[in-house]
Amino acid sequence: MAYTLTITNESPQALAFIKEAKKLDFVKITKTKETKPKVETSVGDESRVYNAQQEKFRRKLLKALKQADDVRTGKIKAGKLDDLLNEL
């Protein structure tokens, strides 16, 4: 049976514990890299410059998202799935 122990602090006590744990033959120490939390950007960020293809895709995506939201709120009625699949 394998166990995982995560030490999130690099205090002297934690480092001493790791040093002692390394001496045990049944312990495997693996250091993992910390990941930085991603900064969220707003969808409507207008400060970015898009090329023509990106702008066209952005407009179509925002339109589709608005339509999906309208379907969820009941403002418009969704089409049948069979009709959509037949178009493809």
C-alpha cells in the first residue's frame, strides 16, 4: 500500500523531517514543482488587439455563447438535435 505525504512548508522542522525520512529504506522522496495560480482575464477585455481572423472567431464565439445563454433562460427555443446532425 502506498501513501502520499505532502509537506507544503520549507521551515527548518519540515526540512529536518525530510532529511530523517530520506534515511529510511522504504521511503521515496519526490520534490514537486510549485505551480503558480493563473490570473483570470475577463472575457470582455477590449484592450487586446486581434487580427481579422481572430476577431471574426471572437464575434462568432460570443454570439454562440449569447444564444446558448438565451436558450437556457428560455428567451429562444433550441432547435432539434436531429436537424443539427443532419446538417453535418
